[in-house]
Amino acid sequence: MSYKLLSVSDFAKFEEIHDKGILELTLKSWDEFHDVVKIFNNNTDYIWRGQSDKKEWILNSTFDRKFPVANREVEPKKILDNFKSKLKDLQQTVNLDFSRDFEIWAIGQHYNLPTPLLDWTKSPYVAAYFAFYKKSAEDGAIYALNRVVKRLIVKEKDSETKEVLAKKRKVEFDFDSSHFSWSHHARLIAQSGTFTKAYNGNDIKSVVEEFWLKDSREKKNYETKIILTKILVPNTFRCDCLNSLKSMGITHGRLFPDYAGAVDICKIDLGIDDCSSNTPKK
């Protein structure tokens, strides 16, 4: 399968840094974000993520941030089994297929359970919301990741015969969510959500760099291609961003269509956050 990748030259008008397949842009206004989105032009080979630009927060899952690599085989099963047992006590999960581990992880992910999954979205503007909806002194960071990186394969060989026994991707995409229902996955559906899962606790940035270096050695001409883009939006444009997103209908209520989301909106309306998705102001 071929993947459509953008090139460094596509972003010549912006202040940019490019290294090992990773492009970093620093925007001078919120309007420039619209220009960036136009360059991507609905390229579905890229998925998006927004987060506050905390330097210590690399692109890996909450599980990988909380648990050391040595516990990756034991702790996920303990968490998953415990979560399943709690879900089975709920009346609304009577029709949930508990044999589908990914679906259970997906539910937990959207309610802050530490899982091996990392949240992404198919919408750059939903990603922008997540970069800014919580008040922070940090700049917002919006990431775009190309699915081509899934081609980075680990080959395991028999120590005696040198025969390749198995292949495993360093990062997995495109989990099947076609059967997900609104009753169980309202947040995922509302957010146009998707996930990545990095094996062995690798963060996405290091996986991209490894892919780019491997590809450079094999001379596949990805030297100027953009695999991961980090778009830095200064915090001074936070309210411009949230006002713009509100005009598009991207609000907390739309992305969090449940009681917990309503509580968050209530807190915002009570003035706990002075610049919010619900009542943005300058």
C-alpha cells in the first residue's frame, strides 16, 4: 500500500525546522493554522493529535508514562482484567463483547484509564481543541503523523537457523472500530477518534526517527518527506483558536457528549477557567 507524504518544500512559507522526517512549525497567528490545514488538503494518510507542549510529555501512552518497560507484559493484563470486571457490573454494558480487548481498552482510554493506546483524531481542528481546551501557560502543540511509519517491522530470528520466525510492527494503527456503537463509544465517534499502539514502550517520535534512518540507509528517497509534523501555536493565540473552533461547532459538549462532559462545561461556565471552549472571550 502506498502512502501520500508531504515534502518540506510544501511548507516553505513557514518558519520551520526539519530533521529525520520530523517537521516543526512555529505559527505567527491562529490564521496560519488554517493555511497549514489547506496544505494537508484532507490527506487521510495523516492522523492528528493536540496536546499542551510540555517538554517532558513525549508522544507515548499514559500506561507507558506510568509503568516501566519491565511491566509491559504483566501490568496491562491486570489493568484490563480489572476494568472488565468493573464494566460487567454496569447495566449498559450487557451487549458489550468482552472478548474484544481493543474495544475495552478504547472505552477505558476515553475515561482516563492508563492504557497502551495513544489518542489521535482524523480532524486537525479537533486536535487543535485538545491542544488548548485546558488552561495552561504552555504553548499548544498539534501533531500530524503519517501512517507510513507502520512499515517499520521487527523481524525475530531463530538463534540456530537464522530463520525469520515472526514480524511485528513497531507501531500499530487502524484498529477495527467499524462495529463500535454510540452507546459505548460516544466520545470516540464524536471526536473522529483513532489510536496508535507502540510496542515495547517506544514513543512515536523515536519510532519515526528509527523509520527515517532505516529508510535513508535503504535509499527509498524519504529524505525530504514529512512523516511527523509538530505545529506549535503560541499560547497567546489560545482564545483565537477556541473562538474559531466554537464557530465551527467544535465545543466541549460536542466532543464529550456525556454526563462527565456536562460537568466539565458546568465548571467552565462557573468561571473556573477564564477562557474556555464553552464561553471563549478575549
